[in-house]
Amino acid sequence: MEYVVNQEWLLEQLANKDVKIVDCRFSLSKPDEGERLYKESHILGAYYFDLEKQLSAPVSKHGGRHPLPDIEQFRREIEKAGIDNTKTVVAYDGGEGAFASRFWWLLTYIGHDKVYVLNGGFKGWVEAGYPTTKEVPKPESAQYKVNIRKEMLATYDEVKEIVANKKKSPILIDSREKARYLGKEEPIDKIPGHIPGAIHKFWAEGLENGFFKGSEEQKKRFAELDQKEPIIVYCGSGVTATPNYIALKMAGYQNVKLYAGSYSDWVSYSDNPVEKG
């Protein structure tokens, strides 16, 4: 149990006050749907965290479509969920893995060790016949001491330098669907293509039916990459790259960073080059 937990383990912990549960369900096409679904039914004791309201900052000219939240504000939000530095935290989404992984990355980034993604998500929980509730837990009070892990985050300037100097290291990994990486289609961002020099590893291939594949399967996905080489992952807006971040860690890669602004930040600078194909 290093990055994910199974449903059976969480079921046994529902009465454990040292385990906090976070519901991260969200729909990019219907931003209010996650909270609506949460109010209808969720895992007992789960607090709701909205991708755009709590796990991102407001969009501005640069920083991408889902900029990282203000850390002080994020700290206050997790404290309201009763999360302090001692708690074990389990995040889940609908089963996609991406929204829970975003929460996992953020909490790990501010210094938390015991945070996990629930394998199978809410969909898998319900399919297993495990209990749900409509009862919304009351806000709690806790004190969280932030300890930023700067080594987890790649800045725009770092990525810019890699591209400008055509560096082979760190390796850039584009986590989006292949058609977007190739520049054949771009439903969201204004310019199709990818950051020059990036290789492609579609994030969803690290999961199967909402469950993260095991470490051996993750190693096969990234087999051509040297585990000693530093890696920077990105996607469209810093959300779906986070399951790839976890997958790389599962596969044994130690030096992994997230370019949080991702492709939407990269193309917000008009003079930045892109590649197609």
C-alpha cells in the first residue's frame, strides 16, 4: 500500500477517525455534476473537493486551465476536512483516477506522506455493494503544517529551457490522448500539437476499469526509459498527468516532476513552438 488502497481495506476503516476520505468526482464538461452526485450519494464520512473550486486557482492569462490552488487556501480547505499531518487520507473519484490523483499529488506536494487513491473509485465501490450515504459530514477543525516538496513541481522556465536548448534530459512525457499529442485534433486548447521533444504515454493506459495496474505492468509501459533519468509529465491542464505521475512512481522512477500548467500554459505564450506528428 504505497499509492493506492483497495476497497476492502477502506471498508474496514470507515469508523477509524484517523482515516479521512475525500470525494473528488468531477466532470470537465459539466462542472457542477460532481458536487450534485456527491450530495446524492457518497462514501460514509467523505468530504467533497471540487476540481475547479478547491483543487485549482482561478484561470488567468498564463498558468493553464487548472492552475495550482493558492497553498494557504488549500491548507484551510483540508483543515476543514479534519486533515492534519498525522491523518491517513484516501481520495476517490468516479473511477477515472485523474481527479483523485490530482488531490493525491497536491497533498503529497504540501508534505503529506499517508495519502492514497481508492482503486476502482466510487463506481467500483458501488459495484462491490459497499455502503453509501447522503449525510454530509460537518466541517472539522485541524492544524496542518505545510512542507512544500519543490522537487515534485516543474516550472514553466524549466520546460522552456529544455525546449530552447533541445535537451534530452529531463524527459518530457505528454499524457494526453494520442490524437491530441499528434496535433490531429484539439478540442480545448487554441493550438494543436505537443511541446517539442515530448514523448507520448497516454495516462489512461496505466489503469484498467478504474484500477491502477500493478508495478510490473507500469514498468512495462515505461520500459524504454532509464529509471535514473529525470522525467517531467504534463497533459492539457495538469490533471490527467497526475495518474501518470503515480504510475511512474509505482514503476520505480524516483525523479518525477509535474508541469502543472501543462500544454494549456505552454500555448498561452504566443512565441512558444509546438510539434505535430
